[in-house]
Amino acid sequence: MVAPDTSGLKKDKEWLALIAQLRKRKPLLIADFVARFPTSELYEGRVSDPEIDALVASTMEMYLVLLSGEPLSPALQRLPEDLGRRRAQQGVPASLLLEGVRTNSRVIWNALRELASDDSAAALVRNTDAVLSLVEWHVREVQSAYLREEEALNRHSERRRQRVIARLFDARPLDRDDVAAIAVDLGLERVDAFEVAVQLGTHHGDCALCRSKTAKTFHHEMAEGTCHIRPASADGGIITELSGCHAAVISPVAGLAHVGQAAQACLSLVHAWAARAPELVTPATAWPAVAWRSLNAAVPAHYLPINLGGLTGMPVYERQRLVETVRRYLDTGSIKATADALYCHRNTIVKRLARFQELTDVDLRIPRDAALVLLALTGVDT
């Protein structure tokens, strides 16, 4: 940071005389600032009174030195940078900080106007631009330092938060003290239930869930997907926001200790649904796909007592209609409910189920066979 070169002001004797008078009023300048900008009240106790007093005195000295055309000492040279960084660390809002900086300039300008006699008024007019440039420099340097420090603090805070969240996914078991410490670090001490969602792929910088104002949301990048965690809500919460997305959700999850397990379960759910159209799934909707996947891993499909190959030779429209009918029927086991859901006559449903039995040699009235069909249909492309 380089302070503006005000050495040209040393050539203006009338101006230097005016600044000499201003220096004699330095204690009054400090008192005027304190009256205009009650820092203890505005900063809500974030900054101590001794620190404020020292800063105001140093800032007034910085202005007086520059307005005299003299170079700044190293300490005063660093003053705007130190101020911006310090207030960011203290959590002072940027708007309040900059208002304080501008108050400094107003105090000095008003004092100059009061001191300027008829003889020195011309000097004040001549050097108005120099004063304004100095104020703009001060505001700009303080603001830039504040923003740089705020960004660094945010990066540090995010890294720390991600390390804390990662502990929920650690292979080592968490005891009660571990969970309590994580809850405190995340500001979730009183939260008992959570929503856990997993989407395949890496986390997006413009993630809508993380931008949501409705709930505090945390994310964790797993090996194959991204997990989002938030306190459970009564209004559907994350399920509503992810509607239509290729994701899996488990809610409620009872406590932070079970979040990692729920995330792994969500990953299994979303993987089992990967071949189908993008859809938000839950254990209630996707368990047949998970079961079919596990069954196939243990027993190859051609060894199982079911063969849906007869469906593949049908025209696409007919196959889709038949599979949808069977799925609807397996939801309830009721011919009437299936007919109502598909807006068909019950005889139409009976005929379609008979057609399915003809093609697959499976009688859906037999519970064990119906259960196997329920699983196998999750692998049928419709």
C-alpha cells in the first residue's frame, strides 16, 4: 500500500498555516469524532474503548501529516491496512467501518472550514481536490483490506467446517463426546433430527441447497457423490427442493452420529436408480432396486426362478403399458385400485395381468413370485 504523494502541498504557505492551526485542534477533532460516531454503541462491544481511542488519534495524525505534505511513518503507512484487517477479524460490519472512516474526513473538513478566514479561504478552495483524493484513498484502502481479510477468514472457516463434517464420515466410530463436540462446532447443539441427501458427482459452486435461506445446510464430498446435511423440517425441506433431481434422501435421521451411515445408504439408493430416469428416491421407493442389485450380485439373474425376457419382444408402447399396470397392481394388490389409478375398466386390468403371466409364466397372486417380480421390474427399461 502506497500513500498518495502530497508533497506538493508544502509549496502552499497559506495552506500549511491552515494545517498548523488544525494540528493545534487535534484533541478537539478526536472529541468531535467520538461525538459523531459512538463506536461502543455502534460496534456493539466488538472493539474496546482504548483501541478506539488509539485508532482515532493515529488516524487524525495520519491526515495531518499528509495534509502537511510530509511522508508517513511506517506505522501510519500501515494504518488503513491494519484497520481493515482488524475490523474484519472483529466481525464489524463493513458498512459501519466505512461510515467511521468517512466520519474522520467530515470532522477534518468541517474543522478546516471553521478555521479558514477570508485570507485562507482561497487556500482551502485550491486544495479541496487534494483533500478529497486523500479521503478516497483512505476509504479504498480500508475497504480493500477488509474484503481481503474477510475472504481469507471465510476460506479458513470453510476449511475448518469441512474438517469437522468429515469426522461424521470417518470409519472410526464416534462416541457421545465426539458427537457433542461436532454439534457445537457446527452450531447444531439442540438439533435431534436431520435430512441427508446424496447426489452423484462433485459439488457445484452454485449449489442451490447451499444457497438456501430456509435451513443451515452442510455438504461433504464423498468418493462417488455429494452429501448434503441439514436439520429436519416439518414442511418436506430438502425433499421438496430436490424434487425431480437424481438424488436420494433419508429423513429423518436420528442424530449426527447416524449421518454417515445414512449417507452411505443414500449412495446405495441413488446408485440402484442410476439406470432409470432422474428422480428423487427414498428408502420407501427405491428399496426394491437396491434389493434386486444385491440379489444379482449374489445370484446371477439366469439362476433366479424368474424370466422377464418375454417382455422384450413386445412393441415399446405395449411393454410400457403392461409394466406400468403390473407395478401399479403390486403397489396395492387390488384390481380395483389399479383400474382407478390407470383410468381403466377392471376387466382391462385382469386381461393385462393375464397377458403378463402368459409372457413370464409368473402368477402375481402368489406372494413369493409377486415379490420377485417387484424386484425384477426395477431393472426393466420402460
